[in-house]
Amino acid sequence: MRTTADRFVVRPAWWEQVAVRRREVCVPLAAVRRVTVEPDWWRALRGSRQSGVQVPGVVCVGVRAHQAGRDFVALRPGRPVVCVELWPGAAFSLLAVSAPGVRAAETTAAALRRAAPRLDDSTPYRQPLPVPEEPDGQRKAEAPALPGDPGQPKPDRGPGSADDV
């Protein structure tokens, strides 16, 4: 991972480049929305594998798809992850890349925060994926009203019922 004058660049190792069919992933610094460091690598995974390689407990490299878009991940178990959230309209929603250690992750994140011109600093935490809307035809039916609920007509039980008192 490196930051240039106007871009953030992720260049995977040669074998990762073969797996993801990309030499590098570049995003403009203006597209960077939030930068966080995730100590648990598996928390950076969202959605399902679209392309790349995933070997459980060993490596996860590639593109992952979910309802809010696509993420690029290059993760190794046991290493902290630099998570770069991007503004809508960018090629990816999130770039998640493992760093060799906590110090390297924090240094990279701090440099990226200084260089990015449009950071959203409303919260220091990554935002959850939005929940997809339910289509109109699949909405749950409203629960039937119970007798005696306010706003419901009272049943007519005839003259002399307890409701007349």
C-alpha cells in the first residue's frame, strides 16, 4: 500500500496479482471516505467471493460482492487490516488490506488520513452495510387487530350486554 500525490495504490504480491487478475488497485484520494484499522482480519470480510482466491485460515484475496457494491480484499489471518471506505461512485465500496503489524497499519492509516481531502470524520468506526429494502410484494401482513383495541369498533352483543353499562 502506498499513497502518491493524488492516489492511494494497493499493489498485491505477484501471486496475488495472478489470482485477482490485477497488477494494482488505484483510487483517487478524493474518493477516500474513512480510514480505520481493524485488528481482527475476519471482521473486514463482507459479502461473498466474486473473484480471486479464498483459502480458509490462510488467505483471502480478490473481489467480494454484497448488496451495497463490491470490496477489494487482500487479507491474511493474524494480521491487522487497513480498511479504506470509499465514497459512492468509486469502483469499490471498501479496500481491506492486511499490514505486517499494528505499527505498519497505524502508520499507513495515519498517512492516508492526512492525504485524503474529503474524509468523513463523523465517526471513527467503519459503517455497517445497509439492509436491502423488502419488495412491496414481500412485506409481512399487518397483525390482525384484537377485539377491544382502541380505534376498533366494539362488537354488537345485543341489548343488556356488559358493554351497555
